[in-house]
Amino acid sequence: MSVFLKVTSPLRPFCYPSRTTRYSYSTKQNIWANAQAADFLAAAKSISSIPKSNGLPEIVVIGRANAGKSTVLNCVLGRRSLVSTSKKAGHTKALNFFRVGAEPGKLVLVDAPGYGARGRAEWGTLFDHYISNRPELKRIYILFNAKHGLNETDKQMLAHLSDSLMTDRGTQPFTLQSIITKADTVPVAKLQTVLSAMKKDIWDAAPLCLSPIVTSAEMSPPFGVDQVRQSITEACGL
């Protein structure tokens, strides 16, 4: 992998919801209610160290080294430090597996190493092997920093993932969805223009990619996190 068909969609004006906005789920679906019911399972630094599947649906999250991936994942899991974060980009150096939900769990979340200038070729090999050989994988989430937009490496990764969505038999083993992070770092007056450009870049590179979820883990309360949780729940059929 060198980094580690166009769909059109109406672009609606973007605005943050009010602080009173709430997103509700049924008790059966809301597997995120107990933040303590999430645990680290394993870290795989090589193909041979990828843990055996326990049969639970899995989702994997990837992004460029400055996408804020670990911060978003902690927010989604309702924890402050379950997923290791660092001010230094490129902190994640393995496929990190986390069980979500009280034992035996509801799903497995996989945190992948960042790609781009700080990425390593062996991480790309590990990631490609995982997504090509894991029947439990239900969706790949790719994160983009709103402040920086998409660069050529991001577009190459999207195209690579898009090519992986369909098998030779014409089946689609998993889906792909983008998440735009750090929306609060863009001035409100420029945000709609920035988001429109990012959406166009995403769809140009990966026409099968699902519409991006816009987030900010630093806002109070965090913005977009409930939509990410709902997307994961739906992807895993829960």
C-alpha cells in the first residue's frame, strides 16, 4: 500500500445543534451506556499476533497521523484514557483491539496506526491483511481533520479502501464511512465551505463511502459522538 466513479449528494447548510439536542436509542441498542464495560483486548504489531476472532462484529478506525483518532475513540467509548493518546502524532503503532459492552461483549473496536508521513510500510501490510482476512469486519471508519482537509495521501487511501470494498465475486464484505474531526477548529463562517470541499474530495476518491459524520470531541458536550455511536451500532447489526 503506497499510503500508510463519482457520487453526488445535496449539500445542506451545516450548523451545530443546540445544547439541548439529544439523540435517543432504545435500551437494547444503547450499548454505550456503561463506559466501564469496555476493555483493551490485544495489540497486534504483526500479522501473526492478530488475535483470533471471538465471533463479535468488528469495526476498524484509521486516519492520518493528525486526525485526532484516539481522542474521538475515547469519547465514543465514554472513557478518558482507554485508548492511548499523545500530543505527538503517530502514537498508535499497532492494531489495538477493544471489547465494547459487558462480557462477552457486543462488538470489537480496532484502532489502526496512522498513515501518511509518519506511517510505516509494515503498518500498511498489517492493516491490509486484517481488512482482507477478517470476516467479522463490518465497517471501516476513516477520519479527516477539518482544519487540514484532505491531502493526496488521504485521497490515495480512500481510493485504496474503495477498491477493497468489492470482492472478485461482486460482494461487499464491509462498508466504508468517513468522519470529519475537529470541526470546532474551523471558523464558523468558513465551516460550510470547508465541509462541502471535503465531502466532494471524499466522494471523488471513494464513491461508495458513506456520507461523513462531522464531529468535535473538544466541544462540551462533544458534538457528533452520538451519531458515530449510532453508526457503529447499525453497522454491527445491533
